[in-house]
Amino acid sequence: MSSQRDKPFFVGYLPIPKQLVAFLGVFAVCFVAGLGLAALALSSTQDDPGDGAFQWGAPFEETGFLELRPYPVFRTTGAEGGAPKTYMLTGQGKRGVFDQARENQGVAVTVRGVPVKRGDLTMVQVGGVTQVEDAEGAFDMSEPVPLGRWRLSGEICDGKCYAGAMRPGRGLAHKACADLCITGGIPPVFVSTGPVAGRNFFLMTDANGNVMGDEIKDLLALYVEIEGDVERLDDLLVFKADMDTARVLR
Amino acid sequence: MKRAHRVAHARIWTILAFALPLALFAVLALRQTVPLDRPPVLISAPEGEAVQ
Amino acid sequence: MSVKYAPVLWNRNKYLYDAVLLAGVIGYIYLYTSVGPFYQDVTRPIDGAVLRMRAFGSCAFLMLTIILCIGPLARLDRRFLPLLYNRRHFGVLTAAVAAVHANYVLGWYFNFSPTDRYVALLSSNTSYGQVLGFPFETLGIAALLILFILAATSHDFWLSFLGAPLWKALHMLIYPAYAFVVLHVALGALQGPDDPVFTSVVAASVLLVGGLHFAAGRAEMAADNYQADASSEVEALEQGGWIVVCDVGEIESNRAKVVSVPGHDRVAVWKYKGKLSALSNACAHQNGPLGEGRIIDGAITCPWHGYQYQPEDGRSPAPFTEKISTYRLMLVGTTILLDPNPQAPGTYVEPVVIGEAS
């Protein structure tokens, strides 16, 4: 106990003993500096969320047809004789555009909105849909081209956040958000580790081409392996995932 | 004899001091990495044509 | 020591404590959200909301780590005791920082949806049956609720209202809260792309907090197992239930010797002004280790928050009203003996005069 004799004794409401002032001063400096260093180390090493973003500077306005395949898509002949294009669609926030697509099936419409773009994945956030009165008849829409049955590895994302509505917009920390988006009607997108016909992104449907149900909930945001038929719809690939073959990768 | 809260304290930390690092490292060991070694595999080509 | 409850009884040391605390937290958030991004290697900036939720979340985690280290550090090295003095302000600020983190999560991942954000928080991810993909948000909510409860009951009013044992038990919920937070981070943030820095920080936190508590626990056990050498002269008294404390020379003036009494609380035997008195080792305030305190101006002073007691009767000097148990002592030769049966708190016990024995 004799070692305690010279030890300073701190009482909260009395001045700090002289011997403790230096110790506590050093501790205070270490505390503030340590937290500062930790902040810089943690903040500066954040992972790159990629180049996905809303293209606010390049608003979308094109004329074409809305279809349900089974998620709402917008099909155009392509600008000035270019190749036909098929766009995935989303509403404002975490909402899909099933209602607008149903109301305007079979008629030419002009869709206005904001593209959300990440590499060659483009999703259009629909702002307005107006029917075109003097449309020059129906476009000649192609039917899907089958590309065979594939086994794909990758992640099921919600198409909007992954495209860049959120940065980062994938991964397990984002799982609940992806669930909320897909439940709200935003198409699920399969992000493959490698390309099929030059594309890494697939609009996902179930094996029969219907809207995905609760069966993907537990697999969202995980790296999974799934088999299914792949089809090409203009420039968009559709993955008809056979969820019975799905397994989580180790 | 220790007071009740000190007994509880000792028990909680005897468990936590071992269980918490174990749980943390177990969860970290399960962490998935991008399966770049698994490219898409064509299982059956569509009728009458080969892809790629 | 209080006769009435003010929101906070401020003094200079508390101001200093809180100033350092705030400087640390504000500096952390500023550097994380405003300076760190300049050094990020990103194609496009990370969303502001995501960056802020990471800043506040990691800050709360580090704060909780430090809070949990203060207790065992103070037991292993008494120079850390001043950090314990105002730890409750540290805790309240941690709860606030964690709440800001949660608010950014609610306002980002669970916003912009037709579903109410609180409903979405609980209903969107329900994969409770799996480890990867587990709704780690739930663990964060549990920890945050605990932090809220502890912050709300941190005031001495609640300590007095609930009583020290219940209050202590309630505030031990901080340990499960820490476990929840570690799992919340491990199943959420650490499952993202490889992040060696944050992974190391979390691993270091777990090893440090666990290791320090384990070491402090071992030190406590060693103290409990201490046995004084019994001399033949006092064996008869020992058989009568008296306990050998130590030789009178082993206690320094104005200090105490702490004795572990089988079946009872620890007892502190004090030496002062050539006299000996024995009192409970547990402070009436928060069960602080009184025997590690000192006698200042004739009063036993707790090392945690400075609560004071008169050595003869275990009562706080007027106008304060705290009382602790007292014990009877006997001096045989130079050996101090203790009757382990406590007197009612505040009972006067005539001090043993050491006389020439010392």
C-alpha cells in the first residue's frame, strides 16, 4: 500500500492535483488527436462507389411505347435511325411506374424524365408520360431474342440505387433499401461478375417471366449463383432466373 | 463475498471477453468477396444458333 | 452528495471534461465529413447522407469503446479515475451521436418510399434466419434503445429513485449494448467492400474492451482471495466470528485497508488521527470503492465522485443525508480484528484508539 502514498488523489469538485494535470493533459490531447486521426483514416479510405449518378444535366425525352415485360420498360426506335433501345423505368423515389405503363399500353407516348446511369446501365426516372396524338402508326417492336440458358454469379440489386440513385447503392448495408425499392415496384437487376453478349446487367424476372416475388428477399445484396434463360430485348438483357437453382456463394 | 452486481459483472465479462472476439472473427470469416472467378456459363445454347 | 436535484451540478472540472469531449467529437465529425473526402479515391463523391451516417456511426462506436475502457483502466491505474468522474456526460453524448447516425439512416435508406420509414425500418429486411444478410439494423436499434434508457436515467435522481443496486443493474445493460453494436457493425458496415482500416478498428476495440475487463476482473479476484496471516493469539477470537484484518502498521494514515468478508460486502478499515474505524467499502452513491479513497478534512472521500462520510458513524456531513454501514473493530496487540456483522447504516461505533501499538 505504500506505493499509494504519493499517488495524487482526484476529487471531482476540487482543483486537479498537480501531478495529475500533466497526465490528464496528455490524455486529453491523445483523445482529441486520436479521434481526429481515426476520422481521417476512416474517411479517406472509403471504397469507390463508382460513376453511377442522376444525369440532371441531360434530361430524357423520347417517344416510344410502354410495355410490361413484366416490369415497365420503354421501347424506342432509337434516335435518327439508330438501333432500337429498351429502357428500364422507375418512378419518383422508391416507386415503380406500373400504373402509367398499364394505362398507356399500345399507344405511342412521350416519356420525360431523368436518366440514372452507371456505365451502360440506364434507368429512366419517369417525370411525365403524354400520349402522342399524331403518331406515325406503331413502331415495329421486336420480340425478345433467346440467348440460351446460363449460370450467372453476382448480386441482385435494385436497379435504381445500383444505377446511381445512391452512391453506394449495393451491398449488405444497402439490403433493406434494395428490398424497399423492389417492393415499391423498381425492377430488380442482376449484376453479373462477367458479361453475357457484352452486358453485365440483367433485368430480372422469375423463370416464367413474371414479376419477382418474395423468393428473392433473402438473397438480395448477397453474392449468389443462379441459373436461368437469358433473352435480349433490343439492348436490354432479361434474366429469367430459376430461383430453385439459386445458392449463396461462400 | 462480492456484491451481486460485481458477480454479474465478472460473469458477463468472462463470457463477453471470449465470445465477442469469437463472434466478430466468425462473422468476418463469413464475409463474401466478389466471385470474379465465376464467369457466366452457358448451359444450353438456344436452338439453332451459338452465342458469342 | 445532494439534498436536492439540479439538472447538472456544474463545476470547473466538468466544464473541462465536456470541453475536451466536445472538441474530440466535433473534430472527428468535421475531419470525417469535410477533410477526409479530399483524400478519397472515388470516381464520384459518396452521398453526403451516407458519409455522415458513417461518420456519426463510427464516432459513436469509438466513443462507446472509450467509455467501456474507462472503468477497467481506472481499476488498473488510479490516474484514470478522473475520466470516470463525469463519464455520464460521455454516455449521454454518445447516445446523441448514435441517434444522429440512426436519423441519417432513416432519412436515406428508409426514406423516399410509399412505406412509412419506421415501418420500413422494421419490415423491409426480415432475413432473421441467416447470418449474412441478417437485419443488422435491429441490433443497432436495440443498442440505441439501451443508450437512450441509460442516458435518460443517468441523472442522480434516478440513482436515488431506483436505488443503487437496481440502477447499477440497469446500467450494466451497456455491455449487451456494446455486443449488439459490434455485431451491428460486423454484419453491416464490415460486410461491404474490403475495408481494412475500419475492420482493424473494430477488432482492436473488441480485444481492448474485452482484455481490459478481463484483466481488471482478475485483479479484483486476486484482491478478494487475499488472506491475512492468522496469529495464534487471535485464533480464539476468530472462532468467535471475528476476522483478522491486518497488522496495524500495514495501514497508512488517512487511508484504508479493504477486507473481503465471506458472505458479506467488503469492508474498509480506516486509520486516522491515531484511531481506527471500519465502514462499508461501498459508497451510497454508486457503490464506488470507498476504501480506495482518502480522508480529507476528517471525512472519508470516495474516489469516484467525492461523496464524503464521517468515519465514526458513516454519515455524510450535514446537510447531506447519505449513510453507510459501520463495523466493530478490536485491536489485539498490533493485529486488527473485525466483526463482520454490519451495524445499521449511520450507527455510531466508538473508534479503536491505536495508542502505542503503532
